[in-house]
Amino acid sequence: EILKNNKTTVVSIHTDNALIHLSALNEDAKNITTSQFIRQPCAEAIMDLAIEDTFLNHPHGSLLLHNIEILVSHPPKNSLRDGYSNKLEIDEWRTIFQCVEYIHHYKSQYRQSRIQEVSAALDYIEYDIGLDNLNEIMNTIFPLLSEIERDKPSIADIIPALIHAQAGLMCMNDWLSRIILNNLFIHF
């Protein structure tokens, strides 16, 4: 009603955050309006950037991820049904969460492993961040993931879950929580 009374037109354009779309959108915006133009990025694409910066672009994070991959690629006996395997897909937080949860669930079996690579990977995680702490970090981020995956395209829709995740990460005193927190602040 207020917009109508003020003779205001709202144009909404939705794209992902691919650079080609953003540059095209910025050019089109100049042609669409000479007034205020607000670009609101996709929450899921922003979360993907935080994943990349945490686990791919950060040397400490990529080493942690490498050790998670080692453990996931060597499942303890009887932890998976025949014909199934775990696979870590770095492009999704949910997959990282599920792999950490899986490792945490079977940590006693992993500790009994006689495979040197598995023992070394578990020792690295325990010494570097702690498996319980890593699992807690993932559980802190999970509600935010759930909100984003509910197809809420706008960052404004996920603000309560984002604030909750940030508050939880602020209470933790480890390098990974600080990196994730920093990446959430930068990208969101």
C-alpha cells in the first residue's frame, strides 16, 4: 500500500552469485533504474564461499580436511552396509558435517585401527583440534545449514540462525572456530 501510494515500483531479479550473472546484473541495473538498486546475494552461495575459504583456501583447514578424508576413506569394519561407502564432497557443509559425525560415532573403532595412515590422521585431528571439539563446531553450524537448505534465498531470512551460529563459535577457543567465524562475517 505504501509503495503504491508513493508510486514506487519494486523489481526483483534472482540469480546465483556467479560472476557472469553479477556483472550482467550490474549492467542491467543501470538500465532498469537510476534510483536505489540493492543486490541481495544468495545465502547458499555465500555459505559455499565460506566453505572454500575455510577448507580449501586456508592451509590449516585443508590439512584438517585431508585427515578427515583419510578417515572417511578407511571405514571401520561393520560401520557401513555392504556396497556402501562414505565420500567427502567438499562443496557441501552437510557432507563435511556427516563425515565428522560418522568419524565421531566410530572413534573407538578408529582408535583400534592398525592402519598407520588412519592412526596418524586420527592423532592429527585429536592433537590439532580434538574430535569432540570438531564435532561440536559442526553441530554449532548445522542449524544455520538447515535454515539455508530450506530454500530461503535471502540472507535476511536466515539472520537468527546466523547470529546463533556466530554466538556459538565465539564461545569456542580454537583456530577452526575463529576461521569459520571470520569467514561467516566476511561473506555474510
